[in-house]
Amino acid sequence: MIKRRDGSMKETEPVIREMTMDDFEAVHALWMEIHGFGIRSIDDSREGVERFIRRNPTTSMVAVAEGKIVGAILCGHDGRRGCLYHVCVQETYRKHGIGQKLVGACVDALAAEHINKINLIAFKKNEVGNRFWQGLGWTFREDVNYYEYVTNEDNITTYNP
């Protein structure tokens, strides 16, 4: 059972499928409604996501329920390691296994491409996300430092309130 925004309950099983560029507007709208979600001006633009999907055409996933996208993951690999980005489920659809099913579909898609290890970044302040990953049995690494080097200062990150 999934609780709708109007408080009514609906029994529905979301469909998990590969993300396409036809999904961009709905996925971007979902990103914009997630509290604390960080959006990069270039990487998360239509052109940036299209570049990512073109490079990784079978590994990113969406969850569709009641005719709308309620969850999404950008997922890709470099031939050696997989990575999950922007893992999200609309708040009213959480705690129904949708996130777990999305992650499972991405893991299966990466395994089909012979990817044996997957990484992700969860911000320390993202308590909901960190509980989710720990609940799925993902390992928190204390033995590595994460670094980044920005090559394009115009790729600005803004965070949803």
C-alpha cells in the first residue's frame, strides 16, 4: 500500500525500468522536490544527463507508479567500477521497497556488464540516505579519503531547501 498525498491509500507495484532521455523532465522535477538534494548546473542539465545516459545506456533506472516517475538512479561505470548518483524516491513513496528495487536493478545491470564493485557517495548530513545504505548492507569505508578537483568552475552545485 502506498499513501497518496491526499491521504488515501492505493495498492500499487511500481515498475522499475531503464531511464531514457524521455524521462529527463520528470526525473529533474523529482530531484528538485527532494529536500537537501544537490544539483549541478552542467552535470545535471539535460545535456549533462544525456551525455551520461549515452555513455551508460542500460544502467540508470526509474521507478514508475500511477503513471509517474517516483524514483530514479543515475548509474554508470568506467569499465572497472560502477557508481550510483542521485539515488532518490519521492517522499510519499518511501518505505515501500522502491529504493531497494531500484538499487537491485542497477546492481543487476552493472553485473551484466561484468562490473564487480560499485561505489557511491552519501553526504554525512544525509541521515535518511545513510540509514538506507547501511540497511541494505553497503559497507561504510573509513580507510579512504575522497578528493575532487573541479575543472569547470561554472558547474555550480545548488541545494534544495
